[in-house]
Amino acid sequence: MSRFEDPVIISNSISGAIANRDQCPAIPYTPEEYAAEARRSVDEGASQIHIHARTPDGTPSYEIEDFQAITEAIRAEVDDVIINYSTGAIGVPIEKRLEYLRALRPEVAALNMSSMNYAKYSRRRKDFVFKAVFENSFDTITQFLNEMNELGIQPEHECFDAGHVANLDPYLDMGTLEPPLQISLVMGVNGGIRPNARNVAFMSEQIPGGADGPNNWQVIGVSRDQWKLLAASLNLGGNVRAGLEDNLYLPDGEMAKSNGELIAKARQMAEDVGRRAATVAEARELLGLRKKEEAKA
């Protein structure tokens, strides 16, 4: 199959909520900076942008006004892109995270599919950089899913281990979910599955309907393991996510100067294996989303 027949949806994780400018000067804080980074990413092939909101001083935010200001700035700068809101948080009430979904109704929002230990470990320090229990019980998943269905928001199911993928099964059986799903295989977080190419293949085989079935799946590689994981996904027919939330470095070890540099590398990798970046219109069609004009209505 030629690359023109095999598009790949490239998503951009534009900022995250953990890293800051002391670690990477390119991380956007203000709505204007988000918009400029979005422009760079879309120009390089991204069709979906995953947003964690921040206040203009860089503090992570779960306020409606911050998500709204960032979204409006991106929409003013970029003619068309799929907007995807984060909903995951530790210590932030569910109701708080539902408020901005209800108020702003993004096309897509993340939905974490299981509780887990969530940590980053430093071999140099011989200690955890941070560690917490990430609560995503079936009650929590069901509450988010019911709200998203009512609001017309497509869930992006974030799965950090094989059992998380299996948690989709009861919702498909109940009819609460219907294909095509958008499923993310997240790898590289302590507490989740180990980040290697064999586990990309293993996780992809757990996708309901199989890796070549009706559902869309992507790999999210956290930390510098990202590039080998994205390479495995591209070769297995999956989609990919890159951006400053997940990894700050290019494959040669140089720190990225923008999200655009990371997306450009992901696009080049796709082209090197005979695929191409999907347009936003193609990504919407593959994901079963409304067309641009309907999405903005």
C-alpha cells in the first residue's frame, strides 16, 4: 500500500501539566503561545491537539475560562484542527473536570480507562520524582462516558496497560460505546506497561476488533523512549502522538525548540515507512467525527 493510501493521524500533546519552562523553554503558557505552537504543529502535519490548560504564569488550570481562552486563540490562528481536552487529574474533583466539558464541548476529550499507580522514577536519584494513585474506577469512567455521550464529545480512551484496553469490553457490550473508537496506548509511565516495541504489538492486539479492525488506535510514548514506540506503531498501522507533554527531546538528544519540530519528526517517520500525515478532514472521517462546518456550528 502506498503512503497516499495509508494516512496516519498525528496528534500533538501541546503542553501537558507537569513539565515547565525551567525544563524546556518552548512549553506554552499563554493563549497566544498555545496558538503559535498549534500553528507550528498543524503546519507540520498534526490534525489533533490535546490540551491541558494553564494560566498565563504556567500553573495548570481546570478553569473554564482558561480552556476557553486557549481554544479561542488556537481557533483564531489555525483554520481547522481537532481539539481534544484532557480530563485526567489527581486530586481534582470530577465535577470540576466536567464543568469545562459542559461549557465548551470540545470534539474529543481524554478518558482514562483504569485506576493505577502513576509515577516517574529517577535512576540517578534512586527515588521517585513523583508518585500517586490515579483513580479511574468504573464508576468514574461511567460518569465521564455518560456525560460525553450526552454532550456529543468523542472519548479518547487512554490505556496504560493491557487490562485497561479490556475495560472497553463491557461498555461495548452495553452499547454505551460504539465503533469507531479512538484508543491511546500510553507507554513509559511507571505503573503502566513497559515501553518497548514488543509491548506495542501486544497492546495493539488487545484492541477490540483487532489492530486492523474498525477502531482507531495510537501510541503515546512518554519520555525519550517515545521515538522507538512511535516507530513500532507506524509499522503496525497505528496512529501516533508527539509533543512537549510527552517528550522534550528529538531522537538525536537535542531539546526540541517547538512542538512543530516534534511533529515534523513524527511526520518524517511516517513517510519513511510509506505512510503520510492525514489531513484534518481525513482524521475526522477516520474518527467518525462531524465535518468541519458541523463541528463549528
